[in-house]
Amino acid sequence: MVAAMITAMTVPPTEDDVARAAARISDGALADATVSRWPRCHDHHGYVLKARDGCQYLFKANRQRHPGRMRRYIHIAGMLKEHGVPYPALRWYDMDKETLEVPFIIQDFLPGQDGASIGSGLSFTDQHRVGTSLAAAFRALHQIDYIDTPTSWATEFDDRFRTRVAECVVLDALQKKDVDRVVAYYEQRRGALDDVPRRLSHDDPSPENLILERRDEGWQFVGVVDFERARGRDPLIDLARLRARTFALWPAMAAPFNAAYGTLEPYGPDVRARAELYDLYVPITSIAWFHENDRPDREEEARVALRAWLAQDHVS
């Protein structure tokens, strides 16, 4: 059942093919650029381009045959720029496969390291500094109205929640005895989703998608990457994902983030019930998503989180 949902994958282009496509799509600006593979791209075939002037770019070729998310990102990139969200600027793209057999984009290569590679090596002061800057980025992001479907958020979420619960049963992540408890917890809170406004949400603000750079005064936040999964959703889901992974890795970051992020208006009804619901939904949906996308490390993290939730005595 779950395996059938996996989209056919594309063949990684060679470095020579990437170099030729980059030169053509940039009208020669990237002619003679050096090309090297970038293995940290999980959802794309990634390559780093170094141009003659020393500037670096990230070339991302679509891993799945249907480029829907990449096409949406091209539209979203303009909105990110307009609202001052720190992200790697989009420079060139080819969705029509005129220069390569797979769709691709070329964006700036942000200096620094992703948070996952840094791990727990952020001091208390670093976490406070980065958390404050991170909050400003997500506050700017979540102020962008983005309605990409006529379906209400409550209706879409209901379908997503029930589907992911069923998939977790198939994947042996939820026992049938636990399903009634999980669904009852959802039913008690689902009314809080009515009339929730859709805002642009990243959907995976994990440490590996946050770029930091070490400078003289310590680690600094540079930007957020991998917006291809961004959608118009309840932004509280992003905050739940931050709690689940980013603040679990850097716990001292949570307080300065919350203080700087503040409250967005209109944020919709019953913030607490929605937050509680998303804290359950995040591990459930992550198990199925990362299973589909062959990320056993992230899938296991989500399984551990779901087992921890089930071990607690939650009030319905």
C-alpha cells in the first residue's frame, strides 16, 4: 500500500550534463563553472557550481518525475523575496526540460553549515542568538497569506490525519488498540481547525534545513533552505515541527524564539488545542513521509517520538 505511493525516480544527470545545462540556461554566465556533487540534497540530485568569479550556486535536479513541488517553489520564491524571508535566492530554472532531461533550479549556495551537521555544538549564547533570528524569519514567512486550494484547512487536515494514521497501522508504527485513542484525541480537538487561515508554511524546518555560519561573535543564522515542500497551511504545524526536532536538539533556543516570534493575528481559534493536535500529527505524518522517501534515520526518529507520545497519559 505505502510502497505504491512512491513516485518514480529520475536518473541523476552527469556532471558534464549539469555543466552544459547551467551554461545554457544562464546565457553563458555559468560557462566553465566547475561542478561537484552535493550529497546533502535528499529530495533532489544536488550539485555545487563554482563560477569563474568565485560565486557558488546550488543546482537541484528534480528527483521525482513529477515536478509539481519545484514549480510551486518558483512561484513561492518571489513571495519569499518580497517579504524578506532569508533563503537562497533563485537565479535560473528550466521546468520544460529544454536544457536537461529533468527539471532543475539553480539558486545561491548559502555559506555556512546546516544545523544537523553542527549537532549539539551550539553554546547557550549561540542558541539564544540564533533562536531570535530564526523567529524573525518564520514570523516573516508566516505572515504571507497563501491559499493554494479551495479546500478548507479543516477538511484537508482531516483527510491527511486519517490517511496517515492508516498508513502507520500498515507500517506497524501504530497498533490497532492505539488507533481508537489517537482518533479520539483528534476528535476532541478537530473543531479548533475550523476557520483557520492558511499561511505560507515551510513544512520541514528541521536542523538540516537551517543554515548557520560561524563568525567572530559566534554562530549566526543565515537562512532557511528547501522550500519545495512549502504550502498554504496552518503555520502552527511549522512550530510543532520546530519543537519536535530543532528545539529538541537545541533546547535553549525555544525561549528566545517564542519571545521574538510573538503572536500572529489573526491566528484563528483555540491555539492550544491546535498545538496539542499538531504535536501528535507531526510524528504520525513523518513516519509515512520518510518511509516513502527512503529516509530511515528520520523515520526512526518519528517512531521514537510517537512511542513517547503513546507512553504519556494525555487528557482527551
